[in-house]
Amino acid sequence: MNNKIYINGRFLTQELTGVQRVASEISLHLQKHYKERLIFLYPNEEIKNSYAKKFQCVKIGFLKGHLWEQIELPLFMYKNHGDVLLNFCNTAPILFNKNIIVIHDMAVKQSHDWFDWKFVKLYNFLFFFNTKFAKKIITVSNFSKSEILKYYPKTIESKIEVIYLASFIEPKEEKADKRNYFLTIGSISKRKNLLTIIKAFKKLNPNKYFLKIVGGTNKKIFDVDLPSDDLNIEYLGNVSDIELYQLLAEAKAVINASVYEGFGLPPLEAMSLNTPCILSKIPVHEELYGQTAFFFEPLNSIQLTQKIEELTNSNIYESLCIKSSQLAQNFTWEKTSKDYIKCIEYLISVSKL
């Protein structure tokens, strides 16, 4: 019996965005626990992920992308009698059944306008088989679990584990002074609903209220155009980790207007730096941040304007900063990783039966 734990390392060949970063962080903790037993398998592509230097990586096969994942990866697993394959990024080989698959959300089921149609077709196909045959499904919130069961009701509920994520931000002891700008973070896609935030700031005094937008866009997947002629709105694009830390720490508040999320990390990262949040009233935001954030209806820019003014003029602002920090401390990568290890050990045990 093979005692190695294999990781679908296709994410190591992709740009380091949200899902890939989560995979990398959890991998670091798994590496500490399993050491040489942990093997990252990756396709015939250049590794772009700097975390890979810390992992035991093995290149297999000649194919790339989804073809590699669906053909050469399962062949390797069968040939080497693998007991566990952990897949971090929503998809797994459908021809191999000893999978743990991490499904972050069901966004592709919500609106075909959010993604390229080929992307939607492919993910719907893979989700159908992955939810049916995977031995264990990890998802990031109770809301996402309910969405998986909603769209794939034949999925065995007991094999779905909800494991929360954590903040990538490590707070410093010295607290930053707050400035007079608001911050929003995320890829510029339609489901992030940035237009509602922009409409809200158009209604505010441009000499008093300022918005900074952090995030990039992938034109192959997303299709959205945003206005760029507002004096109190600044598009920063992608920024470094150091710049993001400073932006989060000094922001008056973080605004997230998403109409759909599986988890939503930016609010948690903001709260870890004592920065309060104004969030769209969607199920996962209420699940995670319900007692701490200000909420508004996602498409109601007038209500968002009111919440921005209310937060700015609130006499509870300082206490809200403290409450935000306290909530963030409940989420740690150590806790997340321990739950992942439990899932891995479960699959190893049933593989030996």
C-alpha cells in the first residue's frame, strides 16, 4: 500500500490568485505535517508559483491543463497505487475515485454572464462527475455546502466537509492610523458588482469620500467595463502584498458588494487589521460576519451610500474596529489545516479497507 499523499499540483502552473493562494497556504501546513510523504504532481508547464520551491514537486506526462488533469494524472495515480489525491481548485480527474476535492462555490451555476460559455460548460461537466464520485468534498462555508446539494442533490451529504479559510494577513502590534478612503478588493468581474459601489460614490461628496479599487481582470473569462472619469475613484489594479497590507490597515472601511461568494476573504483580511466592513447582504457574508459588519442590499446603491455615511459618522466606529479584529482571530490556517488532515487520514483509512 502506497503511504504517499499526492497533491494535484496543476495550481502551481497558474497565476497566484485567490484559489491558488489558498491552495499554497494550506499546502505549507500539510508539508510541515507529512514532510516527505507529500508529493505535488504537476503537468508539462512552467511553474509560476513561488511556493513550489518548498514542496516536493514531480512533473509527469506531456499534456497540459485539463487534458493533463483528466488523462495523465489519473493514469499516474493508478499506476502508482495512490490512496489519496487532494485537489484544491474546484476540479479533479473523473477517472480516479480516491479524490478529495475542494469546491469553493457554485458560481458557474448562477449566471452564464459571469464567465465565458466554454468555461461554464466544462465546469458543469466536471462538477457533475466530481460531486458524484469524489470520496470527500471540502467546501468553504455552510452556504457553499447548501449550494452543492441544491445543484447536485444526489451528492451524499455526509461526504461534504465545511472547512473555513483564514486571513493571509499577519497583523502587527502597532495599529495603523485610519485615513479617509474606502477600499474594495477583487477581480473586476460582474459578480463582484463594482458598479453598485461606483454608483454609491457618485452620490457622495467627492471632496470627502474616496474609493480605491484593487484587483485585476481576466478578459478570457470575465467581461466587464467600468467608468474611469470619477475624481474620487482610483483604480489601482494588482498591488504587492506590502501595498495591500498598508491599504487594508489604513482604510476607513472595506466595501464588498458581491452578489455571490463562496467565502469572501477580503472582509476577513480587513478585519484582521481592525478595519470594519460594509458588505452586501448575501448568505455567506451573514454566515461569517453577521454580528460585526454593516450590510446593504447588493444592488441598492442608495442604501450603500447611507451605510457609508452612517459608518463615517458613527460613534461606535472604534468599538466596531475592535469587534472586527476579535472576529478575525477565530479563523486560523492552523485550524483549517488540521481539518484537512482529518479528511486525508479518513480517506487513507477507507482506502485500506
